[in-house]
Amino acid sequence: MSLRIYNTLARAVVTFTPREIAKVSMYVCGMTVYDFCHLGHARSMLSFDVVQRWLKASGYAVTYVRNVTDIDDKIIKRAIENSETITALTNRMVEALHEDADALGIERPTHEPRATDFVPQMLDLIGKLEAKGIAYATNKDTDGNADVNFSVRKFPSYGKLSGKSLDELRAGERVAVAGAKQDPLDFVLWKAAKASEPAEAKWISPYGMGRPGWHIECSAMSCALLGEHFDIHGGGADLQFPHHENEIAQSEAVLVQATTNGASQPMANYWMHNGFVNVDNEKMSKSLGNFFTIREVLKVYDPEVVRFFIIRTHYRSPLNYSDVHLDDAKGALKRLYTALDLVTAVEVQIDWMNVYASRFKAAMDEDFGTPEAVAVLFDLAGEVNRTKSAELAGLLRSLGAVLGLLQQAPQAFLQKGSGGDASEILIQIGLRADAKAQKNFAEADRIRQVLLAQGIVLKDSPTGTTWEAAA
């Protein structure tokens, strides 16, 4: 079975065919770095981390670009509020982003471009759009600084990603009318500088001093690092309109060459969007104030538990956040590690013809079906419990590794969160063993109960007694 992907542009699950044999180019919209990342950001990063991991496991060489937006209205506002420079703020937030992503086992992308490093490329794109008559300058102030807008009605296929006509989009509540725009749907490519903004938020341009609009940033960075035409473009569902719709318009209007039959090649062949994280059936977002930062959640839950919680829901489905769901994920992950704790796993190369590996592959090849792939892990863990097979335990670890799971030492994971002193616990286990040897079972049971009250569960086996943190 070949890989199939839900392509937002086609509104269907379609067979994936890369532009080049055994190579995949992928661009994913990253963070606007003015604050700490929340769980919604974690979901997007993890979704596409799994995508690029599976592409690699499938034999593709992957060039993965995830950008950083480091110039934006919110960034400027926050820097002024903090009495710090934009550079100091964004550097600090990028460092925090890396700390959070690394904790969750998210692999670094091949390239992580910052918008401010690509302003010349953005201005080049804007200039080409203006030369084609698709962009126009307006709102020139007394200092000669002007906005530049994209003329949406001069790009006939605008709306093809969202599936709405221009008239439908114009009637939508999200479209705001700006006084100097030729059409309320037109969007900004370049923003004239404001006197109140710091100098580091201003660049010299043919339109006076100013800075780029948000949408043009991604078109410039994807083109510079992947070329005019690449395989996959991804991001959160909230970016489908207007951000990704605008990216398509400005990129294809200027960059993509016409084919022999007069049709235009797309900017990207496949568009992927991960679903929202919901809290009480509302989308988690900073604007609603119902968000939890990654680092807040990691103070309570092991990073692998959070990763597992996100991965076991399909990337396109809504993800409902609650402590109850995270606790359930913790218990489920413990069951997998408990199976690995029964036997020392041997290192194995995945044989994709193996019945479990084959089922895992079929799940992942159907639009990265992690829920079904995780179900395979549990079936395999059950077989490890039954057979105590070191080879099957090794396969469980190897398949888990494809999803960034099950790579900790089982005892280390199972003992996390106990709050107890490991050396003292071992002393108590030794005293209990002595009591049992002397047939003082009342004392042995007392020690077990004392440890249980401290959140320590003892597990007896023919090879001795081990312990783990209570659920």
C-alpha cells in the first residue's frame, strides 16, 4: 500500500506522489514568537514531527522547513510593553520554543528560517507583483511611506483552498474593510512604518520605510529554501484562511510558470492542516484566554505522556484537553512500558512483513493514522505480556520509536512522579525481603502498605521485587 494523504486542496485523501523520487520537500508555518508556546502549538509541531518521521521511515529524504515569525504587530507591542528590544524578545522566545519542543521529543526541522532574514526576498516578490499589476501602493504618508496591497480579484482562482467564492468571502465576517484598499478582500503585503514603532521594526524599501505583512513572509521563505514548487505545505486549521489562501495567491501569481496547456502549477502539491485543541468545546487560543502553555503542562505531566496524549488522536481530529484525558494517557502509556519491563528487549530492525509491523505501516500509510498505529502497539504489548519474547519487545520499542515513543528505560519511566527517594525505597524493599525470609509476613505487608501510602507500588516476580510510582 502506498502513502495516502488528505489534501485540503483536493478535499480528499489522495495517493502521495513526490515531485522527485525518494525526496520530499515540506514547509510548515511555525510560531509567532512573542510569548511561550501553548498546547495548540505543541499539537501542530508534533503532528508534522510525526509526518516527517514517517516519511523518513518510509525511505524518503526529507527537507523540512518550519519558519519563525519574528516581526509582527504582537511582537512589537509586547517588546514595547516589556521595555526590551524586539531582538531580545524574539531570541528569548525562540530559545523557549526549542526547550519546549526538545522536551516533547520534537526533532528540529532541516531549516528554521526567521522572517527578518528574508526581507530582501519579500521585497523582490512584492516588486514582481506590482510589475504585474497585481499589487498596488496606497496610503502614502507625509514621509513618503506607503502600504502595498495584493489585488485579490486579479487572481482568478482565489478561494480554491477554502472552497469559497470571492463574493462569499467578501460577505464573511472575517473580512474587514480598510479605507484605502481597492477591495475589502485585498490584503497587505507591506506596511508603512509608524512613528511610534521602534527603529528595528523598519526596513528601507521602494515604498519608503516599513515592514513586511505576515503572508508574504512564508511565500518568500518557502521559495528561497524549497523552490517555487514543492511537495507539502502544512499548518494549523486556523491558517487555511486567510493565511494559506493568501500565500497561494501571492506565490502563484508571480512565481509559478504556466504549463504547456496553460494551467498553472500549484505552489505546493499537498496542503495539510492539523485540527484544533479544544477546552470545554472551545478552541484553545491566547485570544480566548483558555490556553495552557507547554511548560505549564510539563510541570505536571511527563513530556512523553503529553506527546502520547496528542499522538493517539488523529492529527485532523479535534483534540479535547483535560486533566482526565492526560491522566488516561498516562495510564495507557504505563501499560506499554509495563510490558517492556517484563523482559529485556533486544534491538531489532523492523521487518515490515511482520504481522504487527504490517498493520502499523498500513495505519500510517492511510493519512498518518496514529490512533490505529497506537492500537497495534497495545496488541503487540499484549503479546509481549503473554510470550515474554525479547524479540517482540524489541519490535514494540522500534515501532514506538517511529512515533517518538517508548525510548526511555522502562523502570525509569514507571518510577517517575513517585516523589520518593530511590535509595530509601530500595532499603525498604530489602527489609521487606528479610521479613519474608523470616516468615514475618505481617511486617512485610506493613512495609508494602507504608510504601503504598507514599505513592510507591511494589511488584514481586520470580526474579525479585521492583517498584513503580502509583498511577
